[in-house]
Amino acid sequence: MTIDTPASDDPVPLDHRQLSLESRGDVYVVGDVHGCPDALEALLDRLDLGGNDLVVFVGDLVRKGPDSKAVLDRVRRSSRLISVRGNNERKLIEGEASLPALDAVDLQYLESLPTAIAWDGGLVVHGGVDPSRPLSAHADDEVLTMRSPNGDGYDGPFWFESYEGPPRVFFGHTVLAEPVDREWAVGLDTGCVYGGRLTAYDVRRDRFLSVPGADHEERSSEKIVALED
């Protein structure tokens, strides 16, 4: 899967990174960490990464949890851990929010994160995509915040309910009671920072793995999506 270059009148192409998974071992996609280093370490211990394995995070590594800097340091120092940018990274980059513990090097790292990571048949973004438009017609901000393109946020309908692919899109941003597991969409924000779980999807084995998260923030049940089977 590639992200097409748009015509001159189309939006600027997504700031994306293209991967080949052929030389990789196990590949995992992990949901929103939100500054929770203990849950992150517990999940990485469970994944027990080999030297050629890869973990791709869906963004929102930072904010809300107790130690965003520790999370950034952990991800940044390993070549096996990469991430797309989330809306909370964007808020820090654009000055809409601040974390005093982060320094200029941390912000430079956040600025370096792509808004999309793609491989043959797969796409990782923070928010999602609009099913009515091709990928080449999406701007960076849209894939960071997409939730309900024709509705009102958590009131739905959600983009992944009608998206038919390809590619298969892995996403976070929308807090879920349980992971979304559909043919063309995999949702991984299971509310780690709200007392839920930090969840990974095993791309090779088509399964989910998760660990408990600590309850650092309160969240209304209306802002946690429980989908009907």
C-alpha cells in the first residue's frame, strides 16, 4: 500500500513513513500510552521483543499520565519502537498545551514523528480516515483527529463502522471498552490512562495482547465506546 501523491489542487500529502515488513520478525501495533510508563514497560515485557521485532505506536504517547518524558525516552532510545504523531503531540508542538518536564530535544522528537506509517496492506494513523475520500485527499490534521466524519465526535457514527478498505487501518484516539477488530479497521485505544488497558495487536498472529493501566484520569462512560457485536 502506498499513499498517492495528490494533484496540485489537492491537500498536501500525508507526512508518512513507508515500511517493508519482509525483513522483520514479530510486528505489533500499540494503543495510546498517554504518559503511563509502568503500563508501557509491562506490555513490552509481555511482548518480549526479539532483535528484529517492531512495535508501532498509534500516537498520544504523551499527556494525561504521570510521566510523559519517561515514555518518550523509552520509545526514542530503541530502534524497534516507532510512533505516529497523535493530537496530543500536536498540541505540544503547536503550543496549545505544555509539559514542563519536556525539553527542546523532546519537542524536536515529537516534530519528527510522521502522521502515518504504512506497509503493504496496512496503515497506522492516530485518529482514522474518512471512508468517503481516498487517502490522497486527507490532510495531516484530519488523520490525527478523525472520529466521526458525518457526526459529532463520540455521538457517532464512527468512521470505522463504514470503512471498507483497503488498506487495513490501525488507530487510536477513540477510547474503546474493547478493541475494534474488523476486516479493515483495528482500534487500540482501550483507555490505559483511565484505568482500562494498554493494548497491542500482533500483526503476524492476528491477536490482541494487553496489560492493565493505572487510573490516572477520570472519564465519563459517555466518552468510552462500547460497540454492539
